[in-house]
Amino acid sequence: MGSQVHGTQEFNKAKRAEIKFSDEAMKIVQTIISHYPQGKQKSALLPVLHVAQAEFGGWLSPEVMDYVASILNIKPIEVFEVASFYTMYNLKPVGKCVLEVCQTSSCWLSGAEDIVKYIEKKLSIKVGETTKDGMFTLKVAECLGSCGTAPMLQCGASFHENLTYEKVDKILDEYKTVGKQRSYTDLDYKNTL
Amino acid sequence: MGKKLLIHNDKVPGIETLNVYLAHGGYASVEKALKTMTPDQVTEEVKKSGLRGRGGAGFPTGMKWSFLAKPEGVPRYLVCNADESEPGTFKDRYLMEKIPHALIEGMITSSYALGANLSYIYIRGEYFYVARILETAIAEAYAAGWLGKNILGTNYSLDLHVQVGGGAYICGEETALLESLEGKRGNPRIKPPFPAVAGLWGCPTVVNNVETIAAVCPIVMMGGEEYAKIGIGKSTGTKLISASGHINKPGVYEIELGVPVEEFIYSEEYCGGIRNGKKLKAVVAGGSSVPILPTELILKTAKGEPRLMTYESLADGGFQTGTMLGSGGFIVMDEDTSIVKNLFTFTRFYHHESCGQCSPCREGTGWMEKILKKFLNGTANESDVELLWDIQSKIEGKTICPLGEAAAWPVAAAIRHFKHEFLEIAKSKKFVDISHYERLNKIRV
């Protein structure tokens, strides 16, 4: 991801200067890096990208990827080839809450398609789209390991299982009230939502 | 009630905390191994136990351990494969979520056996909150001296960390997992060299599934020979089964290997029968990649013997009439289910998850998905069934990793046992999804 591709160098420079982990996030990043032997800091790439995504608006811009590369002391292309391989990294802007409805066998057997249709209708968007207010992005996902509690959807770090229409209503309302999804950097996994 | 060794304490309040876990006999295998056994003795017990890898392949764990190269001055690693992504499988998640210390205990005892001083649990990124639970438990274990330097005052030291992945089924393949752990794309490596010789960062490495590692604890405690007495023949011990689909009681069940399939589906102790009083149509017994079997073949073998939940019995008859225990992802389908549509969800999955290295898999999975889509659109011809068969036969055995087989087998099995469903759609030019009615209002809340 050379800077030439993504606009003028001047523009990127200005944008890049704004990109910096908060102290709290930086602490998490340093802890992650410390889990690997000296010189093997590239191993921290996947978890650090999750932190970056949580920090910088839910997606990885070329500038954010360059920033991560500089922190791990690797080439920007090494970051991009990873970010573009794994499905959890968003390379385009997304809503504040990304709803990912599992659609593989057990969830389909239990009515996942109905859930998708219901959310599409309720939010007036199609799969892959974001609501006008920027609150929700709707996606479908492949098996999320929730087959015994199907159908299910994932939103950020949260699993919502045994879905019914009523439950979907409730979940969407709660997210609207909270205003964001729980992310990788929210350490308290016992929170609701 | 069968014997339970792994999740017998899953309902104990607070079992995810160290104190409660210790109060229920936790970490006893670490104490026994580190204080009274040599690493080789631990490996010997695992060999005697007949434990087979619980991730899907069923390779004998003791043998895998004994392949580990031990060159002087080179670090060795144990990596736990917690990238559970096989559709229909959620047992590792349950174990880690409910009893995280069971995995940590297994990691310490196993790392000791292998001479590893640094170990990792690679967990799929979607299991964020499970990773948090593990990290919390690991912090507790460090604070109490179960991890870190000189564990229990012995010479043995171990550091253990969790790494989250980025969402890729392929990282459940052990060499892809190692690539991912090194911060790269999850492209499987060509073997040999096997990880036992050149694994993580080029060093000798053992990669084991969560359940496999957790099973090492009871093996060390009871001894390999006692463990081998549980189960039938070469299917020793207990196995976690993830039961899902159209059953009354989906969930994770620990079974003694050897329970009849019929009992597993219909007894109240396990799945509790088919939901809504429907009839059984088909079962995928070991995760999406194993061959689907119709009712008559899943309940009884082709020879008419009752089919048992063991590696051997489920495989009886080969792929013509049998299947595999696989990961234990047990997906049950009722009489209204469209096998073609279910196959479509599997094939879409494999197309999505193909890493793209090998053309037979990268292209073939996409073609298969397209053809199946024709069936769902009602535009398929009868010859498309042959075409589908042809494509799947050209993927199997022609790829670097087993994702090729995993994608081909379900297609082959669906055609083998349910060809008439494909032909009916092709003839009538109409796909009617009777399984897809408004299910949600009818199922449990």
C-alpha cells in the first residue's frame, strides 16, 4: 500500500500524523508484543490489528496499516497482506456496530435466513450496507461456533444467541442506546451486550 | 450415565476461577507430573492411553509427541489449536469458556512432557470473549505460581500466552496456524518438513487441539492403561460432541466413546430426539467436512449392526456407506430439510474459506458453489449433477492441505446418498425450500 495509490503524499502525511494509539491502547500493544521472543514481534500483528481496528473507527485505513507496520518494525505490505487475508479486518469504513449473522448449516437449519431478512427490513439496508445514521452495518458470516445456540449474530466482541425476532429487536435497541459495540480493547468480558 | 473426565465440573459455580478449580482437584496432574514423573514418563502414559487427536484427524497423540525433534539448544514449542471453525463444532469453546483452567492445566503438563518453556494458545478471533476468559485464568495461574519460573519449586519454567486469530477457517490446519501465529497469511505449508521438525519460527513444535490437551490431565492422573479401558477398541476415553440442528437439546455432551448413535440422538441424556416431533432425515456426524449419512446408514451400518459413536464404527463401510467421527460436530436434520440447500451452505463456506494457494480448491469450490446456486434458482440441468461430481473428484487429493478434501467430501456424499433430490429439482426446474418456513416462531425462545 504505497502512499501514491492512496492520494497525495502531503495528504497522507497530514493524516498519518493524527494516527497514534492512546496510552491505554499502546499499553495493550506493548503487552502483546512482550508475549513473543526478541525479534519475533511480527507475530503480534494479528492481535495488534484488532487493537488498531478498535482504536481507529472500526476499520483499517492504509494510514493505520502503515502506522502498525512502523510500530512492529515491519514493511507496510506485510501488514496489508495479512489485513486483506483475514475476514475480521475491515478495509472499508463500517458502522459503529457491525452485525454479523452466521449463515452456515446449523444456523441456516435454525432460521438464520429469516433473521437476516428481518434485520434487512428493520434497518432498511441490505447485507453489506450501513444505515444512513452510521449506526449499523449488516454482514453475513461463516460458522462462528455457536451451532448449539443457533441462530446467532456477532457484534464486535459479543455473541448474541438463540435469536428470535423479539430478541433482535431488543438487541438493536440496546445498541442504539449504548451507541457502540464492545470491542477487543474492552477488557471486561462480563459486560452485557 | 457415562464417565465424564473433561467437563464433569462444568456446572460448579465459579469453576472458571482458580480457587474453585483447585478445590475440585484442579492442577493435580501438574503436581503429579512435575514432582513424580519425568517428561518421557508423561509421554509414555499418553501413548498407553491410546488418546487420539480430538481436532478431527484422530491421529494418536502419543505418537505425534514422540516425533518431536529434540536438537540440543533449540527451543521447542507446544501450540494449542483453539481455532475451532469446523461448522457444527463448538465443544472447545464450551470447555474453555466454562473451565478455562482445565486447558491451562493440560498445557502445563503437556509442555512439561515435551520440554517446551514457551507455549501458545491460538484461538480464533471471533472467540474474543473466550480469549479474555483464558487470559484472566492465565493471570490467576501466574499469580499463584502455576506458570512462570520454577513451577512448584522445580526446575521447570513455562510461559503461556493467548493469541487471537483474524477469522480464517484455514488456520485450524496446523501449518496455517503456525504461519498465522508468526503474523502472516494463513497459507498452509508444504509437508514435510512437519511441525515436529520445523514448526513455529522453524523450531520443533507440537500442535494439539484444546480437547486433546485437556484430556492429558485425566490420563496423567489415572494412568494411560486405566484411560484406555474407557471406550471401545482403538477409540479410547471420552469425547466431547457438539450437537446441533433439529434436536430438542442442542449442546455439548461428553460421551464415553462407544455410545450407540441411536441412543445419542434419542435419549434424554443427550440430544432428546428430533425437534417438533419430526422424523430424522440425515446426520453430519463429525463436522461439515465428513460425509452426510441418511437415517438408515447413520443408525445402522451397511451390515445391519448398530452404529456406535467411535472412530471405527462411524467409518465402517468407508465413504460408500460410512462417515467419520471427525471433530464431533454432530448436525442433525429433520425430514423437511433440503439436503441440496444444506450442501450449498457448506460449499459456500469452503469457497469463502479457501486460502487460494491451490487452484483445484480455489477454483473448484467456487464452481461447486455456482452450480449449487443453479439448483437453488431452479435453473440446473440433470447433467449438472454429473458436473458437480466431476469437479469434486478433481479436488480431492490434489491440494497442499486437507481443505480440498473437506470441500469435496460433503458434495460427494450428498450426491451419493441423495442424488434423487438433485434430479428432482433439475427435472421440475423448481426449488421449494420446505425446510425454510418461519421457523423462528416455532422454536424455543
